[in-house]
Amino acid sequence: MASRGFAIRAKWLFPLLGASLALTACGGNNDKGAATGSPSAPSASSASESAGSGDPTSLKAKLTFMQWGTQEEVNQTKELLKLFNAKYPDIQVDVVSKDWETYWTAITAQAASQSLPDVFKMDEAYLDKYAKLGAMKDLTDLMARNSFDASEFEPNVMKKLQSGGKQYALPRDANTIVVFYNKKLFADPKTNPQGAPVPTGEMTWDQMTDIAKKMTLDKSGRTAADPGFDASSISQWGLMMDAAGSADSVLESQLWSNGAKLVNDDESFAMNSPEALEVLTRFRDLITQQHVVPTFGQAQSLSKDPFLSLTTGKVAVSFGGSWNTSEYKTAGIDFEAILPPKFKEEKTVVQETGYAIGPTTKEEQAAWTLVNWLSGPEGQIALAEQGQSVPANKKASDAFLAKDEGYDKQVFIDSQKYAIPVPFFDGKEKLLWDIIPQKLANPLSGKGDLQKAIEDIQKAYGK
């Protein structure tokens, strides 16, 4: 699956998690693991591919693997497993798939009854919640015993699947948030009357703002940089960015870019700082003063998902996810991808899913072999060749880039180097998906005081 789609799936069911899971799910997890956060040891391969002694290729076991996703994604998983079985013919893997909401309801119920699958997909947003409730095996010791080579991944990619300094899942993919621009709009004098240059990676926000002004047009063809520009009749937007609604994918990384944070390492609120206010003021001015970014209401009239606004042909530049490229192509948009603009330092967001092992599995050896293969070079190269996700393993980069899709895919690999090291923790999803969108959307559109909004967010967050 390409991504969680945070803005779309901000609210969903967890009513039983705190109660039933806390009582029963921890019973089967006796694997204490090592204390290191990202185990690494020199190794020619990702691991010895065995959780114990003996030849892993001779293992005989039957595993259940559960994931969320469409039938197409199930078929892609089964294709990966065919390759896995070519090497491990006696490890049978049955695939169970559910839609997003049903998946988490099932995981919650199965964790409470200690009947979790042997291996299952885990989203970074909920890893900490489930790890604290004992719903996943701590992989740290398994990784150390098998000389797992963590250097095959960017450190912050591994860290996003940790809780309390321990590794609870191995990376499946590393889908990233970057910036896309519509090449046709820049090339056509009618839609680019001032000849604005195409944006480039790591531009400053001053440079991006200048381009956005020249690419924002009113119905008379005047740009936002021209005298007489009519901000009430905009027909083409220079930049699409929903900082409040995309707090996890846009706002948090840009706070880091300016030397600020959303939350501290101890989970306390950190946005009440001059550097954070500077970021919010800049984003508000892009809407209310420069008129190059639409208000929340205007953005919604273009597209319910701001990352898909580029498909309308009325937006020159937009933040988006690596998974949005197929939708841009379907819409007939000729686009390019670049690293986001920056305040002081380049910072990006990686949205990850990983592979976890059930704490009560009776087939630990086989489960480890499967998870290690899927995250290792062979599995990740096969995933890259399918073209469905950006691989997390560095050794799969060449296979991913070899498939020419008409735009610079290297940006998705490069962006992993700049990923902010901010794992989710229990309660952070409410801050990102509920509190910030509710408290910040209007002030960013000029309806309310930004400093008061920050204080209101902190009060609602409560830490």
C-alpha cells in the first residue's frame, strides 16, 4: 500500500485497545531483547536468516501473514511470496487481507485474545501504541543474534519503527513527502506570463514564494506579482499547501527546518517558540498577504485531498506523497518531483509501514526468516521492481530507479536522508489529526490569532 493517507483517515476505531489489550495482550511476549536502539553488525547480507540453529532453507512451517490493502496489493504480496518460496520452499505463508479500518479492529481483537498472525504489517502511526501493550515481538534481540545489518537503512527510517529504543518492526517501504510541479503550466506563456523558472530542490521559502507569486493568476491573466491583481478571482494557484490539515506530512518537517519542533523527546508540547511562530506566520502570509496559497475552503473546492490538487491542472506547485504519482499520471499531468523548500535546513517526512511478528507465534524461526527476507535486499528489490512503493532498503535503490517513469525518482531516495527522526507515540495522532486541524485552520487563513492558536493547541494536547 502506498500510504496511510493521514488526512483522510484521521479518525477511526480504537475503543477496546486500552481496556482489553492491556489486560491480556502482554501475556505471550517473553522476548525481552537487547537494549540497543538500532542494532547493527558488519555482515555481507541482511542477516543469517535464522532465529536459531540449523539451515533456514530447510525450515518447515506454516505461517499466517496479515495485511491491509486492495486485491491488487494482495496479489502483489503473493508474487513476492513466490520468490520467497523459491528460496524457502517449505515455509507456507497464507495471506489474509482486510481494509484499513477492519484491519485494525481485527488486530486489536486478536491481540486481546492472543491469537495474532505470525507476521503482520504495522503502520508507524500505531506501532508505539501496540508495542506498549505487548502486541508485537521485540525484534531487537533477534536482530543482534542474526547480525542484522541496519546500515542497509537510513537511521531515521529504522527509528520510526521503534518504541522505547527497541525495534518492533522491520521496514517495508519508505514513502516520502516531496514537492511536485506541473511542467506544462511552467512551459506555457499563457499560464506563466512572467516566465517564472521551474522550482528546484532545497529552494528557500523566499525563492519558492517568488515563483508562486508569478504562477498565481487571476481570471484576467494578471499574476500575484502584478499591480491590479484580483485576489478574489484566482484561476490558477502558485502553490498548494494545507499546513494545518497536513500537520504530520508538511507542518512538522517545516518546523524542524526552522529549528523548531512540534513535540519534545519527552512528548511535551514544543511549538510554543519564536521559531515555530515564524513558520506559522510565513504560512499564513502565503494565504492572506501573498495570495498564492488557497484558504482551507478554497483548497477543498479544488480537491478534498490537497495532495491531489495537482490533478486539477489549476495548481502549479504542490506538496504531495510519493504514492500520488500514479494519480497525477492518470490525470494526464506532466510533472516533476523535487525536495521541499526549506527555512534553514532541508527536512522531509518518511511515512513507513513495517513487518511485525506476533508475540505468541509458535514459529519464531520461520517468522523471522520471512520478515528478514521481506525487508532484506531480495525482498526489497522485488518490491521495487513491482513499482508499488519506495523501498526502504538502500540495496534496492538501483532496482527502483531502473524503472523509468518519466520523472526524477531519485528524489524519493534522497529524501530519506533528510527524514525527521520523529516516531509516533500514543496520543500524537490525536494532536496531528484532530487538534491541530481544528485549532489552526482558521488562524492560518487569517481568522484568528496565531499565538492564541498555539496556546489552544497546547491546552487541548495537555502535555
